[in-house]
Amino acid sequence: MIIGFLGKGGSGKSSVSSQTAFFANQRKKPVLAIDADHNMDLSYNLSGGELPKVNYFSHSLSDLQRAVGLSDEEKYSEAFLRDNEVRFSLSPLSQQIADYSCVLNNGMRLMVAGPQTDNVLYGTHCSHSLTTPLKILLPLLNLQKDEVVIVDEKAGADGVSTGIVTGIDVGVIVLEPALHSIKAAKQIAELMDFYETPHVFVGNKITSSEDKDFIVSELGQEPAVFLMESISVKRNPSVLVPEWNDELQTLCEKVGECNQNNRLERTIEKFKRNHAFAHA
Ligand SMILES: Nc1ncnc2c1ncn2[C@@H]1O[C@H](COP(=O)(O)OP(=O)(O)OP(=O)(O)O)[C@@H](O)[C@H]1O
Ligand SMILES: [Mg+2]
């Protein structure tokens, strides 16, 4: 299952996605973690600050285009507008994933978008282009039942509007007990509804029952779980936090329950819809 972590800046996407990855890894599930944010917090958390040598996947677009039968000039969306039999997988490991990932000491596989490239810094490419390869990879990734893919997204609605959102099975929208964090979470949820991507909310950085009440009242519903403020998450984000154990278990169950297993169909539908809109 591919789980995408979204939410307002600083709400806790990288912390919660890192803990979920540690949790799944501890339960012997094969984990592919994808760091789609240029700040690389997920990568540093999962590697304990010692990121191994890795080819940033922001450079993988041509390889993926070639793999699905597209030329460099063709738009990635073409992969979903015509019949395309190519699929990627973790077992057996597709060459394109092997080439643009590393294996961490704890056994998890990690893909990293990487920092801004010269193309972005000199203004010839938009920074969103660094994660464009995911738009091909994620929808076409065939997973075994217990394989878990964790995607740590950029802050705010950016993670949705860049189009990766149909490539995830379920979105985890992380929010803190702050008005704008909850507002952003609702906006993200609306965008995900537009693409029919299932999602759950996580209320993070909870310090009191008033925090919980505030979230429920502003969000209009109970989040899937509440996560307490944790000193260890703050100071030592590279280890599994024992006090979140029950909540992470519940989160994984609730995420599993809303998975509709229709990722590729949703992506094809989305690109057909966008294509029809653009040519109307
Ligand atoms: N439950 C928590 N308890 C204590 N500190 C937390 C908790 N969750 C997150 N933090 C802290 O809040 C800050 C932001 O967390 P994090 O980097 O996970 O958020 P983010 O949404 O990924 O941010 P960004 O938008 O910059 O990527 C970090 O300093 C982190 O240690
Ligand atoms: Mg982050």
C-alpha cells in the first residue's frame, strides 16, 4: 500500500511518516520510503542523519519515460492516456527503483528527491519538476500485500496540486491544534476528494484534552488518531517512539480499511478528465 503524508508546513508530516516507517519496518514489512520534500527531513530521520550515497530520483524522469515507452519530448501523462503494460515492483526490484534508491542500515529502502537542482535555481524548471518522476512511478507500482510505501510530501496543498495524489492509495493528513493547520488540512482533503483519493486525519502535537476538542470542533470530525506531543520525536527523530505504539497501530488499521485498491484506475481517470478539459 502507498501512503502519502500531507499537511500544512510544520504540522508533523516528516515526524509521523518516519514513525510509521519505523513501525512497519519493526513489524517486518518491506518498506520503501520516498522523500518528496527538498528539506529531506524523512531521509535524515530514517538514516539517523547519515544519508548513504543515493542517486536523487529527481534525475530519473528520462529513465522512467523510456521504461514506459515515451520519448523525452512526450508528456508523462501520455503513459496513462494509452494502453501501457509496463509495471514497476519492489519484488522483484525494478531496475529503475534500484538505480534511484539506497538501502539503509535498518533495511528500509529510501528514494530521495534531493535538493533544488541548477535547473530550478536558474529558473528554467519549476521546483515541482523534481518530483515529476513519481507521477509515472507511483500509479504503475505493483505491490505485494505486505509491502508499504511511505511518501513524505511537500507542505500544504502543493502535494496535491502537483498531481501525485492519485498515485497514492491513501493520504494521511497531519494537522496540529492550530486554526490554520486545520484549515489547510480541510483544503487538502477537499482536493483529495476531487480525485477520489481516500484519506484520514491525524491530530498531532496534542498537549491537552482542550487541544482534542478544538480539533474536533474546527475539523468537524474526530481524526483517525491523536498523537501526543513527544520530547523524543523532537530531540531524537531517528528512533521509534514507544509511547505512540497504540496510535500507530490504529493508524495503520484505519489506513488499511479505506484503501480502495484502485490507484491506477484513478490516475487514468484523472488524466482522461484533464485531457478532455484541456481540449474542450
Ligand atoms: N508530536 C510531536 N511532538 C513534539 N514535536 C513534534 C511532534 N510532531 C512534530 N514535532 C516537531 O515539529 C517540527 C515540525 O515537524 P515535522 O518536520 O515533522 O513537520 P513537517 O510537516 O514535515 O514540516 P515541513 O512542512 O517543514 O516538512 C519538528 O521540529 C518536529 O520535531
Ligand atoms: Mg517535512
